[in-house]
Amino acid sequence: MDRREFMRMLAAAAAGGMTLRARAAGPEGAGLYDLPRHGNVSLLHFTDVHAQLMPLHYREPAVNLGAGPARGRPPHVVGKAFLSRFGIRPGTREAHALTCLDFEAAARRYGKVGGFAHLATLVKRLRASRPGALLLDGGDTWQGSATALWTDGQDMIDAAKLLGVDVMTGHWEFTLGAERVKRAVEKDLAGKVSFVAQNVHTADFGDPVFEPWVMREVNGVPVAVIGQAFPYTPIANPRYLVPDWTFGIHEENLQRTVDEARAKGARVVVLLSHDGMDVDLKLASRVSGIDAILGGHTHDGVPRPIPVKNRGGQTLVTNAGSNGKFLGVLDLEVRGGKVASHRYRLLPVFSNLLPADPEMAAHIERVRAPFREQLAAPLAVTEGVLYRRGNFNGTYDQLILDALMAEKDAEIAFSPGFRWGASLLPGDTITQEDLLAATAISYPNVGVNEMTGATVKAVLEDVCDNIFNPDPYYQQGGDMVRVGGLEYACHPGARSGERIQDLRLRGKPLEASKTYRVATWASVSEAARDAGGEPVWDVVGRWLRARKSVSPRTPNLPRLVGVGRDPGMAT
């Protein structure tokens, strides 16, 4: 490197807010972001931000059970077993970022994570040392906050452009409606961000709705990025929002797309996926020619790629967490027209170690300014930790369930197994912004239905099969519906239709023919849309304001059967 090149690199580094060593303040953070470059192709990957522009706390799961062959294998490893599996020292920043262990104490010690202004600083630092690096967004970016809801995703679209995203795919983006997504792709993103999805087609003629893939040259190496949007969008979310589009995994079409990219000169082929990690692991074993799958949807922070063998060789499968908490860095050495070696790091984004990028911070201030009063409106103080990530109820979910049952005079309540939203610490004020970070969707209405005991069981069995079916292609990558008022046992390894057992209400067995009053929200049906109903944030907000202080919630967890000493359980 001559003097001119050295000075250019130094200037680029300074623009990214770093010294040459990029040392973080204090010995605990020293060197966390010192990441030596490897090879000649670098891919930066984030996913499942859920519109969280501001730093937050986010508790990782204590329960993440795998089904069938996935049992006890990443990503279904949590707590101490996770640290042991990946060689991470307990009590460190990385241990806090990747597990639920000692969450409250560690959160107070290490501070908040994420925040787009801090993520922007990290992206600039890495791009300064990795010229030509591609920034890939795995989807679930335009939904999940008050400002995203109130601006129809525009705050996040503009933030992603400012961040320098090159390619993205989608899932919750589609809940803004097909017309909104098409308008954003064709106008806001045109010429800046490629929205790719090889598995989304028109329902009439089967034409591609979006670009299936794009080719980008990185330091002279042709890199193909193929998009894989969430395959089950019209099932997990309202079909009426995307009435003219079909989704699916589409293995055969994906193989044809990979072969086409290779035939057109791609030396690296990457799948930018929103399948969920279990689906990606199976897909990697059945489709050849993909060097790496950069995955999302299941919010799994996995610090090392999982290598999967297939008839063409090997595919690396990754998942980069959620809520702006991590940035995945995949460095590839490409020689002789193929990937010769790789290095991967999943970097936690600690907001107290990375200064806010001024340009992104200014954007965030602009989009929040018109809503400042609504965002800051206090609802109540929490006396316990509020979280929701995990296969079954979290304390935040329990709060929502308790509010639904109380406000709607219901015996039972169901709340979706959503994973997004900030965790709150004891003593934190729950604001309107916090509540919307857990509930902000485009179909938020609360309904009250009369259901027989048989119907209640059928609902639970159906959702349970979506999680614990041993074939990943029959999973939807969610967590179990959260249940209030009703006690039950769950046998994840049982056959479909036999996993939900011993249902009881106030200690008495649920009667199959008896009718019960059940409160729900976020129904995907057109009938629920047409029936109307209060938005869930109004119902829960009213309940919180009446209490002013909320005692610690005890999650209504099922009694697990046949699980034993599973590394997918921390407790």
C-alpha cells in the first residue's frame, strides 16, 4: 500500500467515526469491533429490525425447542448450553447479547443494543476496511414501531437508503399491502436498493412480482444475491393484503435461479432468505450451488455459520438475530472462480460503544419530531422485566393477555407468538412507544368470540404443529400462540393433533362441547377485519393507565411433556 492509498483509507475510516484500531471505550469493549479483513468479497447482513430506530434492551429466549432432527442443534440451543456450544465466556458482553442469562443485571451493566444511528457507524467502519462490501437486509424492516405504523413504513425506507442497503427481501413489509410495497419498490428504492424475491409470483400467470436475483461486482468478483421472501406470508398474515400474489419455498425454481446465476458468470451465490433457520438448513441440503444463506425470520443470533452438505458441495447457513441488535460479517476469499475460504463474525451492536452517526441521528430526529408527545406518553411503571422472545409466553405477552381478559371480560385470551418489541427493565416507564413496539401492526383489532372447548384445543394444536412439526417445510417459524387463563400440557414430540393435553380452566378440565368467552387480536381473517374492534394498543393502554404500576407478570407456561434435559431450555 503506497502513501496515497494509506491516506485514502485513513480518511474513509475517519468518516466512519473510527481510529485505525477502532477501539471501543473501556477495557470491556476494547477490540470488539477490531475485525481484520479476510479475502476479497465482504457481505454485511442484518435482519428482522422491526422498525427499531432507537437503542433498546432485547432478551434472548430461555426456551427454543427443536423438533425432530433439529432437537438440541443450533439454533435450538440456549443459555449455558449455548455458551458451551460456541465457546463463549459467561458474563461477557457476547454472552449477554446472545443469551438470556442474568438478563437484568447484564442489561444494566452493558447498556442498550441496536439503534440505527449506531448501526450506521458500524456499517461505515466496516465498509472503510472492506471496500465494495455489500449491505444486505433480510426483511421485517418496515414494521414494528409507532413511527413505522404512522408513516406507512416511510421512516424505515428512508433510513435503509441512508444506511446504504444494497439488496433486501421481505416479510412483514407485505402487511403494509401489495400496493404500498410495489410503490415503495418502484419509486423509493429504484436505483438504490434492489428488492429481490424469487418465490413471489402473480396468482394469475405466475409471473415474478419482484426481481428474483441481482448481480453485483465486488472487487472484480461477480456476486449473485437471490431473494427468498417469507414463504408463508398469506397464511401467517392476512391474505387480503396480498390477494394477487403467491408465495412458497419453490425449491425447483430456486435451483433454476442458482443455475442461471452461475451460467451468467456468478462466482459467489448467496441466498438472502426470510425462511427461518430450520427451513434454510433443509433447503441448503436440497439445493446446490449456493455458497451461503444469510437468513432471518426466526430471530436466532447464531455466531457461527452451520455448514450443510449437498450434492454440489457445501452451503453455509447463518441467522443474524433481530431488532438491530447484530450485524453479520461474512468475508470470502474467492480464488480460481470459487470460494476458497471464509471468515464470519456476528457483531453485537452496543450503543454505548458505537457513537451515533450524525446523519442517521438527524434523520431519526426528523421522523420522530412530529410524534414526540404521543411516543413519550406514560402508561404505567413495570415492576418486573418485560420480554416476549421464546417458544411460549413471555412476561410482556402475559401483560397483554391479562389486559385483554380484564378489559373484555374474557375467560381465555390468545395473543400471537410475535417475537419483536423491546424488553423493559424493572422501574422502566411503559410508554405509548413501548406498547406500540410490541403491537404495531396493520390488523390490530381485538375480538371476542364464543368458542367451544374442542375449538380451543384445535386452535392450539394447529399452531403447535406449525412450530413442532419435524419437517421444517411444514413449520411457519413462529412461536406458540400465547395463552391466558387456560392451563395445558404440551408434548412437542407427539404426533400432530396429540401435542396439546390436559386443558384446564380454573383447575377444571376444559369441556369439548361447552362454550367459552375468548379474547383475541391480530386475526388474519377477512371476517375479523370486517367486524372491526378496538386496536389492541387502546385496550392494553387503558388497562395500564388504570393501574399506573404493574406488578411482575408470571408467564402462563404449559407443562412440557417428553422434553427431558433439552439444551433448548435454559430453565
